[in-house]
Amino acid sequence: MRRASRYALMMLTLLSTPLATTAQESAEAGKATLPLDEVLRLHRETAESRRKPKAVPPPMPATIHRLDMTGRLLDGGVDLTVRFEVVVLEGGEWVSVPLLEHDGTMHLSSLPQVKNGFFAVEKGYLRFMTRHNGLYAFEISLLKQAERSDRQRQVRLGYEQAALAICRVTFDEGLFHLRNDGVLERSEGVLLFPEDNTFTIEWERRTRAAGTKKKTAPPPAIESIVTRAHASAVSTLEGRRVIRVRYDLRFAGSESIEIEVPIGLAVERVYLNGVSAPVEMQGETLPVEVTPVREGDQSAVLELVLVSTHGSYFLSGSLDVTLPRVAWPINELFLSVHLPQVFNYNWSGGSLSPVGEVPTVSYTYNVPLPGKALAFHQHLISASAPNVTLAYAVDLEGHYYRP
């Protein structure tokens, strides 16, 4: 009996051995050996993929968050500045955002430089195009021509979509009557709201009799100021000096501006909005009646050409350049001085301070600009004559004897 049990045990051992070996070989065939850092990397990626939510595409590629128009009524249309805040939600692909309806009555005055974006006219719309997501804020200036019928004027400005869209208009009530129902804001004009994504502005030109009636809503008060002034002084070795001054004005209606001319300077020419204007000096004061560039506008450009003779240059000395005193406040003034090449110059005083350069500006009266150029600037001039004093000495660099 014991011998039979041993025999049975041996048979079971022999039968089970090949099966175990086969299972072990199969298990080892499904294994792989990886470096530890690779195993850790795979573990991290697996954990992050479980935690990271699946990307959900935006409900729309882009939208106009805010559209804010500021306009000035003219006889033939509306002069507008439009500020946009555009939100692009989806990047990578090109996105075209319709801004304003564009037709033959819209004339763009300026377009800004926007990083990663540009403007185009397509399918009847002025569009902003980009392939980068983010918030874009920019301003566009344009003139929208009006539909005219006798004394009636109408302008329509359409857009496709905007979360917030408002329009503020200002106008000369002595010239025009606004037919829209809006909210009067004494400091900023009349606030208008759109209907069906369209601003409709309606006004009419008053007759002379209507202009004398009592005004129910007087226009906002506006201070007469010089928003920016530019001056250019050119001096020759013979002692002749030519000074050109350009004043960018802002005022309401028609105004008189008085300019006090420094002693020694003579007014040779006066231009108003690029056209020669007849004027007459009253002692040392030059009164000029100024009118806007366009009827109903609030801006004008006044230019003066002044000449003087200050005598010949010495080997060294002091040179003073004094500009006219204006009765209106001046926000800022830029002066460029062009002097004989044979001298060196140093700023020694005056209300104007040296700067690296001045903005480029065009004058109606053109003169050559020889010699060395110097630039100066001054802010907030109220009741003084801007001036600069320079010390000069002959430039001997490269012109003296070396034994």
C-alpha cells in the first residue's frame, strides 16, 4: 500500500513539471525591462492625463466686448472715433472679426498698428484679422458721409455683434438740430443707443432764424486751447532768421485769438487751414479770427511766418530764440532750431528744454533746413513767450594748424 502511494506521487510530480515550466516561460515572454527614469516618466504622464480635464472648444472664435463711438456732426457727415475691445478666444487658426459695415460712404482716416493683427475689408465689413487669442484694444478714425435731403441729414452705422455698443455725438446747436432721442450728457454730448445692431443718427441744418431761437439744450462748454504747437527756426551766417509756427487749435464756433509778437520779429505771412489769411497788426498784437476746417467742426490750424535780422555771428556768444506769446493755453510745444554748421552750441537756459527729436510736421510755407539741428520741448504754456538761450563758439575741430 505504501509502495503504491509512492508510485502515485512520482507520477503526479512527472506530470506536473512540464506544465509549470510552460506557464513560467509564457509569463516571462510577456515581460519587458525599462530604466527607472522611464518608468517614473510614464507614471507621471498617466497621472497627469487622469487629472487633466479634456479641452472644451470655445462657444465662438471671437467677439466684440465693447464698441464705443464718439462723433462730431458736420454738415456733410459725422466725424467719428471708434474704440473697440475685441476678445479672440480661439488661437492657431485665422479668425476674422467683423467690426463695422463698410460701403462707399465710409472713409477711414486712420488705422492703428496692432501686434499680431491687421485690418481688411471683406464682404461689406471692415474686419480685424488675427490667429492669436487674447484681448485687443484699438481705435479707428473715420468719416461717414450723410444721406442729404434739403436740410435733413442721416447716417447709418451697422455692426454684426457687440456685447456693449454706445455712441456719443457732439454738435454746434447754432448750426444743427439733433432729431434722435438720446441722453444728454453736458460734458460729453448726447448718448445714443443702437437698434438692431445699427446706429442711426438724424439731424437737420438750422435756418438762420432757427439759430436765433432759445436753445433748449446748450452745447457743452469747450475751452479754447492750442492742443499742440510746432515751431521751426532757421538762422543764417548773415544774421537772417526765419521762424515758422504752427498752432493746432480746438474751439467752438468762431473765435478770435490774439498773438503777441516779440520785438524784432515781423509777421510776413499768416495761413489759416492752409490758406493765406489777411491780417493786420495792432501794435505788437496780431488778432486773428479763426474758423474750423469744416463747418460744425472744432479744430483749425493757424500758421505764422516771422522774420528777423539779429546781426552777424561772432567767434563766440549767446543766441536767443523767442516765440510769440499766445492768449490761449498751449498744451505742449516743440521747437526745432537749424543753425550755421561752423559753430558748436550748448543749451544755457530758457523755458524750453532739450530733447532728442521733435515730431515730423508739415508747414504750408516751405524753407530749406541747413546747418546743425537742435530740438526743444515745453509742456503747459499759459501766459508766457516760450524761449531758449544757446551759447555758441566756433567749431575748430579739424580746422586748426598742427606742426
